[in-house]
Amino acid sequence: MNEQWDLGRLYSGFDDAAYVEDFQAFRDKVAEFCSFADGVARMQPLEGLRTGIRLQEELDHISDKIGSYAHLRAATNARDTEAVSQSGKLMGIYSGMAAAGVRFRTWVREIPDLMELIRGDEILRDYEFFFKSLLEM
């Protein structure tokens, strides 16, 4: 039985240039989302919806990758203080965009005829369930 997980397909460590680059990209994407949310009320609905979805997908992609690495490192060794520290940093950065997420979701809920707009757009149609759930909150 293999008792050692090989996480090298993700990163070789927290000092791996790819991890450092992805961590910075995550920080930048969070800042971009916050800036977007600050100005979303001045955007046309279709543009704001598409931009918001794109940014959230990009955030999910990168946070899943770096977050999974930190979490799996910690899961394989509960004494890995570096992994616990990195997980905490990631959670801190992510929680820093909570207010921006609320602004975006509030803006979305205020769009008149939101579901008709979603259903009429080829890109947004795939997110109908997401938008419908926002309306039910």
C-alpha cells in the first residue's frame, strides 16, 4: 500500500515558481473581482452578468488548484505548519472579497426580467440554475 501521496503534479512545494505565480494570480483575480463589483451598478446587465460569471469561474479554477494543494498537504501531515499557514492565507484573501460578492449578487437580483435575459443569451443560459437560486435567496 502506498502511504505517500504524490502532489508533484500540482506543485513541488509552496516555493515552486508555479505555485507562487498562481498564488499571486489568485490575489490579482480577487482584486479584479472586487474592483468589478464596485462598478457593476454602472454596467449594462448583459455585460455585468457575463463579466461576473467569467471572473467567478476564473477565481474558482485557480482557488481550487492552489487550495487543493494546501489542503492535501495538510491532510497528509497534520504537523505541516506551512500547509496550514498557506490555507489560512488563502481563506483570508478569499474572505476579503465577501462584500464584493454580496454587491454583485444584490445587483443581479435587481435586474428586471433577469431570467428572460439569461435564457436569451447563449453564454448565460448555462448558468440559469445559478441565477435562479440567487432570486430565491
